[in-house]
Amino acid sequence: MKRILVPTDFSEHAEDALKVAAQIAQKNDSEIIVLHMLELPHQMNDAILGGASIPETMLFMKKANEMLDDISSRPYLDGIPVTEIVKIDKPIHGITQVSKDYDIDLIIMGSHGSSGVEELLIGSNTEKVVRNSEIPVLVIKKDISDFKVANIIFASDFSEEAKKPFEKLLNFTKFFESKIHLVTICTPNSFKPTHVIEKAMKNFITEFNITNYTTHIYNDTNIEKGIINFANSINADIIGMCTHGRTGFAHFFNGSISEGLVNHAIRPVITLKI
């Protein structure tokens, strides 16, 4: 894990994510790239693309760079290589581009979560990154002074398409020697007999060279509640979840369990795109 990207809007939640990134970087000799996305009015964007110099734009850029300099001087970042980037772009596009340009291994973002109408109509940049990123995204919901990854959940149906995301999770956990708890949530709307689930889990795990794991079947009223309640029952450090990257009507009708967890789970959530 060589490079960790931390997008920031200079909020308290973004700093919570940066503190976790610092702890991971210290353990793995990683570099942190701190990114601030500067969204400007359309007329300014058009002028910038046309090569014009705009005093307001330069003022915004200067202020953002000053704030990044201030963040990079935090004591918890001492000894960690930090690269500061201010980019004028829409958040999701800019984060995606920087991830490619800098060969990012992990994105860490803060989130305060949302609910009800706000969640449905507005959404958040964190949700959009979770939905679209090809790179694992770790979402932090609160200040964590001692970040641990001793116990991590991987909630799945253990189908063929879950194998690639699981490989990404293994690459993440190998740095921490984590114990992985494989779990299928069984609900009234997605019921499967125990022997069917156990067979799917066994077939799935035999393709991977891991020994420090457990398997579980957990019953609940819906998948999201089941994952959260199971995580509470074993005091998991992180919840791991696949995301399909659905958009539009498919996303509206099918919903997204991973985005729901990002909004509602108190524990850190790592999402891995299928």
C-alpha cells in the first residue's frame, strides 16, 4: 500500500479520515496525497479552460493551498511523505483522475452520513465515490485515535463476481494480519437454506490462500440491518462490502446496500467495486 488518497473539504469529518490515513501510513511506510477539489461557477470554468486569468480563481487557489499547508503541518503527519493537490474539477471526476495519475492504492474519506429526504435528494460526494471508484474506499465516520483492523467483516452472497473485490480486500488486510469474518445475511426476502449458503462459502474460500477466517450465517429483517447487527455482535473494526456502481433508475429501485452502510453504520466501511 504505497499511496493513500485523502480528499478534503477542510471539515472535521475529513480530518478524521486524514488521521486514520496517517496511522495506516505510519505502519506501512505509505505516502499520503491530500486533495482539495475546487468547484467554481461555470463561467469561471469556461474562462479557465479558455486560458483567461481570473483574479477570483487565483484567490481561491491561494487560500486552498494555504489551508492544505496548514493541514500538512499537523503533528500526527510528522515523518509521513505528504503531497498536496488543489484541483479545479467536479469532485468525483477529479478524485478519479488523481487516483489514476498517482496510482492510488486506497481512498480514505470522511462522512457524517445522512438520512431521509436529504439522503435521497442530495446524496454526498462520499457516496458518489463509493459508487464509482475502482479503488477500495475506506469511509470513516468519527475520530479514531487508535485505528485497528484486527477483525474485519466481508458481507457477501459469495458469488463468482465477489471474488475480484475479495482479492482487493485481502490485499488490504495482509498489512494488518486481520481476521476475516465471512458472513451471509439471510432475510425473509433473500432466504436460502443453510446447506446452500455453506456450500457457496466453502467453494468460494477454497480459491484463496487464507487461514485466519470464520464463516457465519446471520438472520435479520434486511441485509443492511443484518450487517450492522452482526458487526456489533463480534465488535468488528471494519465492515467490508461490494458495490455494483449502480446509477439512475436501477440505483433508485434496487438501492445500494454499500451506500446505506456508508450513511448509517458507525463503524468504518470499506467498499470494493465489482
